[in-house]
Amino acid sequence: MTALIHGQDLYRSFGQTPALQGATLSVAAGEIVAVMGPSGSGKSTLLHCLAGIFAPDRGEVWFDGRRLDKMSDTTRTRLRRTDFGFVFQFGQLVPELTVADNVAIPRLLGRVSRKRAYAQAMSWLDRLGLGDLSGRRTGELSGGQAQRVAVARALVSGPRVLFADEPTGSLDSATGDQVMELLVAAARQEQAAVVLVTHDSRVARSADRIVSVHDGRVVEPENVRATAARFTEARFTEARFTEARAEGAR
Ligand SMILES: Nc1ncnc2c1ncn2[C@@H]1O[C@H](COP(=O)(O)OP(=O)(O)O)[C@@H](O)[C@H]1O
Ligand SMILES: [Mg+2]
């Protein structure tokens, strides 16, 4: 399997604190990788380096055969906008704007017409069972609703990689499970690769592969599912997706 995104021997320090110390991780197109590991082990730093949010001190980051860490800021920013989607622990939505506005923003920044941007936003909101909330200000939403909006916003541009950093970390476990199920199922339907940082081993089980980060290195790759089984799983999650969406709509 060729890697869509690949970080090789990454090092990154913050002052005297080493956050990454030779981390290597490859994710194939359409593959869902759960990244686990203790707090402070370097998971977020790894995700930020792979996503080109900041550059590693040493090492290489490749995306689709190109050196991400060597690109100009402009090129990297454009690529992040077109090819990457992000969901963080606290949705980072704009609270004063409506749900539809928040989801349309990435499209508007991508210079899509207003009409098309809002149509695409609405279509994603419907898919995630949020259609009825489109006019609400995001500041008024529950945590679970807000994270579902964040998922819609992350996927609206059709990214090839979805980066999620503890996307359900601030939710109770039932709500978190629901959001995670939607996220994983939607990403699979879109055939987006996913780098999913999570503490939750149940969540990690819906991934294709689990890696864990310790002291700034990626260790113990654990195949949780043979590649061949993924197609069966995709159909299974699709059914769960429909179910979860129906639940969300209630
Ligand atoms: N912006 C920062 N400034 C200073 N130290 C940081 C910063 N970001 C991360 N660190 C440190 O780097 C290490 C790894 O952090 P992080 O990647 O956030 O770990 P994780 O996501 O696994 O909890 C920790 O010791 C953390 O304190
Ligand atoms: Mg973190």
C-alpha cells in the first residue's frame, strides 16, 4: 500500500521540551489510523506536523508524493484548504455565526460561489442529521451537535485526509460514540484517509490500524483488521451511519 501521507523520522521540540523524537507514520489513501498514547506523548504535535500546521525541526513530511514541509506557506495553506479537513476537541466553530455559515466557510474560502457553498453545506448538514439546525448560532448548540457541525465543516470540501485530534474528548461517552460513528462512517463513504487521535480504545477499534505514541515516537503498530475485511466493514458502517443519522435527527 502506498502512503498518501507519510511522516519520516520527525523531531520537534518546544524550547527544552522534546515533543517528537523520531516519529514515523504512514497513512494510505482511505485508511483510518487511530493514534493513541499517554497525554503529553506527542500525538497532537505529530498530527500538526503531518497536517503542515507547523514544520518539524527535523525529518520529512510527504503528501501524495510531494514534500509538504518544504512547500511555501502559500502552497501549503492552499493544499490544507483543498485536501485536508480538521476536527479538534473543541469544535472551534465561530459561535456568532449560524451552523450553515460555519460549514460554508471553507467553501467560501475556496472561492466557490455563495450559492454553491451554502448548497454543499446544507447537503452535509442533512447527511449528518443537522438540517433542522442550519439557522441556529453554533454558540447555542450542545457539545455533540457542535462536534457534528465540525465534522460537516471538515468534510465539506471533500478532503483526502481528515485530521481529528480527540474530537470527542469533551463529550460524554454516549454522545462521543455517536459523533465518532458519524465521523468514521462519513470519512469511509468519502474514502478520506483519517488520522484520528483518541484516548478511547473502543473508538480506536473502528479504525483500520492503531498506532501508539510514546515519548515522541510511534510504536507498536497493531493491525486490527485485515485490509480484505475492510470492504465488508465499509458496508457495515454504512448501515450504522444511516442508523446513527436517524438517531441524531431525533
Ligand atoms: N506549544 C507548545 N509549547 C510548549 N510545549 C508544548 C507545546 N505543544 C506541546 N508541547 C509539549 O510537547 C509535548 C508533547 O505534547 P503534545 O503533542 O500536545 O502531546 P499529546 O497530544 O500526546 O498530549 C508535551 O510535553 C507538551 O507539554
Ligand atoms: Mg494532544
